[in-house]
Amino acid sequence: CIASTYISADVVIPTVLLNNGQKIPILGFGTSFVTEQAIRDALADGYRHFDTSLIYLDADKKVAMEKIIGKVLKEVLKEGKIKREDLFIVSKLESWDHERTKVPVGIKESLTNLGIDYLDMYLIHSPYSEKPANVSVVDTWLGMNDVLEAKLTKSIGVSNFDEKLLDQLIGKGVVPVTNQCISNPYRTQTKLLSYLTKHNITLTAYSPLGGITDPDLLKEPKLIEIAKSHNVSAAQVALRYQVQRGVITIPSAITPKYIKENLDLFSWKLTDQEFKDAVRDALDDGYRHIDTSLNYKDDTTKELSEIVIGRVLKDVFKAGKIKREDLFIVSKLETDYHARKRVSEGIKTSLANLGLDYLDLYLIHSPSSGKEPIDIVETWLGMSDVVNANLSRSIGVSNFDEAQVGRLLTEGGPIKPVTNQCISNPYRTQKKLVDYLSAHNITLTAYSPIGGRHDPNLLKDPKLIAIGQKHNVSAAQIALRYQVQRNVIVIPKANTPKYLKENVDLFSFQLTEQEVKDVESLNQH
């Protein structure tokens, strides 16, 4: 929850109450690739929450930011203008210190660089370890609990974790106070935020202004339009959006103008406005394959996506712009409906939401059933029933491995899966699975093909960027073209007209054989 205000300089910054009773200013200052002067300006303008890391460098990429911050803090603390208890300093554990016994080594190095005795918050920067590469997140989290008990930090949390990884930590020591992830109006993280709120964990948003991953965010017409109505900038609208929903936000800036501007968020509020209907834009831009599920929700309204899609389809059918037979609509069976007799109930619920008589493809969303253990073969027989009842023209699976698909082929009756929908992108090529599926004439459908929350740094990868520059396209288009070129079906998600259009523009260029190898060399799993 948003607690009492935090007063610094002439600025009143609200604080968020963490689950351990500590208070954190809701607006912080991100310190990756900034200057020493920017740190000084931020302190002078009223920032007291500084987010850094052992690996962050200054704008010239020469000096560790922790050392620069430490130098500035030594001076201002000596002057007596600011007390240590007025500051909220956050740093992060890096991947080579993930073993439980090495966590204290990591935090002590940061404390030495910063010249302070304790951190206000220490985060696991990434769930993935290096040297060794197989350290469990639970082992690392126990090490984080150790440094908390040793009073080297007042709070501990994580960064770039998804719900499944967080599930592993809950019950293993203290609950994380925050999960720091990329979030901005193009990446609202609504589903993750809902999960975190349920567990009394805050979300901290990095890249709230777009940055490398969403460089055109601040050119977005909707943000510019809202900004004009409040006489502020598009950046301020993006930041106010996070603050207004209780998300801790850590923008970075170098120039005095933007450092000060980012603070001016608390004298005005956004009105209740909806973002453009992304589904309607998709249809206008030529998309005809729409992938949804019974449990997907609209990022902003939290309304069931199937109902939103159904409303749009009703309008476009009525206008005569598109015929039902021009579309390929996919939805999914959720875990509560895995019993054979309940499969038809699941698909009928989706059809009612969508306002359709049939689906083009229906998938088992997960091999795991809900409250009762139900064999996947029984569920598959129920899927075959809905094909025979003409409720879906095709059936398939999602998130199945080779052994599970193999059971359906040998035990599941005459109807075979047409596709297996799994996470796949250049960091997760799924080559072994693709080869297995191809041998059985089953397609792979790739979700998260441009990274998303699972691989948030994919589109920053230098190889993808370099290949994109050769073809005068984006890194995202290279990632998508890679899948298309190996006959993998791709279902990228986009919330803005610009990216909806860009994702369609994959067929005017082709990757060379060497470029395909370069993309595949990025595989990490």
C-alpha cells in the first residue's frame, strides 16, 4: 500500500509500505549508464531512493556506478545535509555469487564500493546463475536470508522473476519485499502485478520510459494526447501511470531537465481512460490468427480477453469487413476442465464468450490438471469428443514435452495433435522438440517469440541488433523471421499499432544461412 509521504528538498514523494514494515519512496533514481553529476543533481532535486548494481557502469562505461555513488554519498553525508537514514539504497546480487556461501561476498563487495554499512534493499538480479550454472533459486534465496539476518541489508527481494520462480521462494525464509521487472505502458505486467499483490509483494518497474526495449514509447500518440491534456510530457504520463497503481518506479536520466521533470508527478492525476482496443487494431492491420484462452485478461480493464475479442468480432462481422471463415481463432482448455466429461463444458464456455459456433483450434493449455490428478490421455479423449461434435476443427496441446506428446500418439486414439504451443525464441530455440514434432508431422507454435518476461533482454542482444541493422529491421523482426523461416508458427503479443504493423512485416526479407546459425548460437536452454 502507499503509506505516508517522504519529504526531501522541496519535493513530497509518497512512500510504499513493504511487507516487512520498511518504507520505500515510490519514485527512485535508476543509475545504470548515468554520470556522477546526475547523481549530484538527483540528490539536490530531492531523490533519496537510488537503485544500482555491482555491474552498472557510468555513462562512459568506464567506472562502476556503485563507486561513483559511494564517492558522492561520502561527501554529502560528511557535509551533514543528508543523513544515512534519509536514503534508501538498493543494489543487486549478480549471477556468479548465487551459491548460498557466496551471497555475503556479493553484498560486502557492493557495501565496500558504496562506502556504507548496510543496504536498504538487496535483490537477486536474475534467477539464472553462472559459474556454476545450476544453482537453485531456493539456495540463493537462503543466502539472501543469511545477509538479512547479518544486518547487511534491511530488506531482500528479487528481479526478473516470474510467478513459478516466486512460488519456489515463498515459504523458504522471508517473503521477498519486491520483484523488480521491466514495466511500462507497452509492458503493463498486469498479470504479474496481480500475483504479487496477492502475496503482498510490490512491483518495482525498471525501463518505465521504454529505453532500449521500447524506444518509441514516448512517441506513442495516446501518451502524447494525454500529456497535452495535463500540460506535462509523455514521460511524465508513463511514470504517473505506474505511481497511480502503486508500482515503485526507477527512471534514470542524465540531464537536469529530465531529472527534475521525472519528479513532477504528484500534483496531478490521470483520469480513467482506456487504451485502444489492441484486438481491433490487429484486425485492421491484417491479422487473422487470434490466440486466446479462457483465463487471459485484458491488460488494463482486467476483463476476460475472450469477451473483449467476442465484442470486436461481433462488430466487424456486422460491418461486413471480415467473414468468419477468414479468421483462425484459437483458445485453450484450462486445468479445471481436464476431466473427459468437462472438456465440452470448457470449450462451450469459450465459444459463448467469443460469440462463435466453433473454434479453428483448441489446445490443452497445460499437461497439469487442477485440483484432481487427471491423466492427459483422458483429457485428450475429451478433446477428440469436441472435434467429433464439430465444436473445434482441430485440436492440439501446449507446454507438452516429447514424452507427453508420445503418450497421446500411442494411447490417445485416432486424432493426433496438430500443434504443440510452447515458449520459443532465439534464447530458447527448442530444436530438440521441433525435430521430434516434425518427425510426427506436428507443428510447433511459439509463444513469447520476442522474449517477454521470460527473456526480457532478448531484444537488446547485440547479435540480433546487428542482423537487424543489415536488413534495416528491428531485433524483434529478426527473432520472428527466424521462427517463420524454420516453419514455426509464431504468436507475438503487441499492444500498440506500431508493433502490430511491425510484427506483420516479416516477409520482405530473408535471413541468410549464416544469420540463422548466428541466431541459433544464442540458445541458452
